[in-house]
Amino acid sequence: MAVSYIAVEGQHDAALIGCLLSNGGFRLVKKRSIVDSAFERYSVLKLQDSLVGRPPECHFWKRGEHSVGLHPVGGDSQLILAGATVEAQIIGPISAVGFFIDADLETPANRLRELARDILKMNVQPGFQLPGSAGQIHQGPPRCGVFVFPNNQDQGAIETILESCAEVAYPDLFEKSLTYLKNIDCNKLTATERTRLATGSNEKKARLSVIGSALRPTAAIQNTIREDRWICTETLDLDLVLKVRNFLRELLGEPTI
């Protein structure tokens, strides 16, 4: 029996990783009553008093005797908390611990150093050893790896991968989404709106949202990533997607991914 835990920043990250797990033969566990007992503390519904801002719940995937908790933690700072507390949350031995984070405007090496530093500040004995380089796996036990989007080498984010998928799976939508955004008269936006659009990966996110709105109007982007052809036969072997697949394959010890 194997129990693995993967923390990602948000729901669209979880949707992409979930697609790759599904392609490898994992199935999404849809009933709380059949979640592996090792994840009992994650799977017990704990409603907070606040009606807003509830933390995202963990998603559970299973293939044979291997259970994976895929946790969209809700942001960068929560990723640190998830890493510092994962050993206390999982009942029994852990086979693998993985993290997916965006490089954004930093180098992947810096992002990994920051993650390691901040987790150790919160817990000097988190129960795993982070690797020395982004994309590598520390053999543990437990195995532990950190994948820094888009490819463990360059600045950027998961949106870079999703753009490469959209360009292959939806070439017409991909091209027209860029034309649409280029034709926006930014002078008719407020200064705050212009700044927001130009910040970080937001222009890429806007392009993906345009594509997603045509595929699934009014739905959040993770729904189209999960249900449509972003990950399909034509995109599985794209270089950026292969890097993620190879990392997952080694981290989880699952050659089917």
C-alpha cells in the first residue's frame, strides 16, 4: 500500500495534475466514505464558522493500492503551511510528498530555496527532505520532489504549459484569443484595471480564460481543463507536459503516468 501527498497552489493546478493522474490509470474518489483511512484528517468535513474564505478541500485519487491526496491549498503561503504539517495530518507512513509551485518572476532555484527555508522555519522536522534542485526527487523515505512551473529552469507559471496545450488542442481559439486581447483599448480601463492585467502571468491567464469561456461559458477555468481537451493524445507528449509527467512518474513510482 502506498500513500502520497501532493500540494499545489490552486484549483487549475489540481485540474492539470488530476488529468495526468487520470491518464495514468488513477480514478478520482468521489465519496468521502471511501477515502483511504490514511487521509482521514483531510477528508473529515470541518465547517468553519466563517461563511467565506473556507480553505479548499483535498482531492483524492486512487490506483490499485496507491492513494494520492492532491491538495489545492489556496495560495503560496498556504503551501508552506501544508508542507510543514503534512506528516501530522497523514495517518501512517508516507510514500511520497510533492509540491508544485510557480516560478513567476524568480528563478526556480530561488523558489525552491524559499520554500525549503519557510517550511523549516515553521517546522524544523517536517518528516521529509526537499531535493537540492527543482525537478529532482529526493529518494527519502519518503520520496520528495518540488516541480517549479513551467519547466524547473525558466521564469513563468503553469499558464505557460496550458498555453502550449491550447495551441495544439484549440489552435483557432488560441489565435483568436490573442487577437481579442490585443484589440482591447486599455485606455478605457482604469489605472488599477490596467495594472492588474499587466501584472505577473495575468495576461496569459486572461488568454486562457477567453479560450475557456468559449468551451464552458461561465465556468471556472479548472472545469474546462479537467473536462475538455487541454490534456489529450495530441498534448501528452509536448515537451512541457512530458516534464511534468516524468516528474510525477518518478515521484509516485507509477510508470503508467
